[in-house]
Amino acid sequence: MQNIAAKTQPAAGSAYRLDRNSAMPLYHQLFIDLRRRLLDGEWQPGDAFLKDSEIEETYAVSRITVRQAMSQLVDGNFVVRYRGRGSFVGNLPKSGARVNHRTVAAEIESLGRRATAENLRYEQHMVSELTAQQLGIEIGAEVGILKRLHLGDGTPFCLESIMLSVRDYPQVFDRVLEGTETLTESYQRLGIDVVKCDQTVNAVMLSDERRAQLGLRADAPALFVERVGYSSTNQPLDVRRLYYRTDVFSLRQEIIWGGADNRIT
């Protein structure tokens, strides 16, 4: 077991300092930094983790802030708490662990095309009843929506809208819009770990605006894909709505049965 005492005191100007001017809540900043330290290997699974009082002192935050951050670590299985014994490091995910759905860029590259994306605009709206249910937030709460156009070899391929709770992830798209981070990098920085998704697929006719953005014929349908992303503890994180050109994309899925499928004759 590692000696954690030496890890609790940050050096001046260290990464342990939190940004008290940020719109992101302190407890979530604290969760992100503790999670970073765990994933960087400061502790190994089974090691004793920092005491709440040590975290308070190290980060100069309140007990309630520590409890909220620790609750997120416990929900993500990064830390396990035992009554009367303290907190211990859980089974940490391996670096570069695969998710069970591909990004749009990966879909384009699988066709042998060069993938690029344009950020069309960012909007904030009061959430609809459907999206509120999907994200597990209250009706009337605000969602941030990033609208993007994906291209393959310069040809429009897919329109994508990505929705997250403004309350939980304020300013999540700022660096993406500035061009200083990719969307993947922003998700990693903010601890948004989508490990699975529920997906629905429909054929739809597009509005004039969407059809013009994709360069699709007026009589051609698009493939509408809606994905609700979840964390490892089944917490909904984001909603993605995608409109694919059917003349350049077809949805392929691999289905693996646990044993022989007797329903097929």
C-alpha cells in the first residue's frame, strides 16, 4: 500500500488549485482533478485513498464540496467507501479503453475518406420534455446544443446536434468553438465518459435548411440516428441527433449471439 501522506500537500502553482472564477461547480472541478490523479496512477486498485479532511486541506474547499466530489468518484467506481474503514481505490478503467459505438469521424474514415468537421453554431435552450427525460434533468432546465457538419473528403456526410445539461457542464463547448480542443479532448478534460449508448434509427425527410446543408435531393430521405450516451453507472450524459446522407452512408451493425440462435430457420 502506498504512503499517501506525501501526496496531500500541493506545491505552489500546482494543478491541485481549482478555478473559483469558473462557471463549473467546484465539486465537479475537484472530481475531475481527483479522477485525473487516479488515472495517472498515483494510486493502484485496493490502495487506501485520501481522507476527506486531507482533500479539504489540499484543495482549500468545504466538507460539502468534498462529499459531492467523492460521491461522483464512488458513482463511477473509481473509489469504494467502507463504513468505519475509509475510502479505497476501485477498479480503474484501462487507458484507451474502447467504447461500444464509433464516432462520426471513424465512420467516415472507415469508408476511406478524410474526415473533417465544421462547427455551425452553439445554442442554449430550455429543454423539451423528451430531452429532459433522456438526460434525467428537470423540464425547463437549460441545455447547450452544439451543431456540427461532418464531411468526408470535403463532401457533406452528416449533420450532428450534441446536447448536454448546462447546469452540469457549463462552457463545455467553449474550447471546441475556439478551435483549441477537439470534442473528445473537452470530454476527457471534463470527465464526461460515455461508455455505452441507446440508439434509435429512422428514415426521415429533412427540412429545407438541413437538406441544403447536406446537399441532399428534395425527394431523398435521410437516416436519422438518435444516441443517448451513458456513463459506466448508467447515468445519462449526452444526447446526439444525427442526420446522415443515405447516398453516402449505410448503417452496419454486427450482432453476436451468446450461443446458437434457434430462432433463425
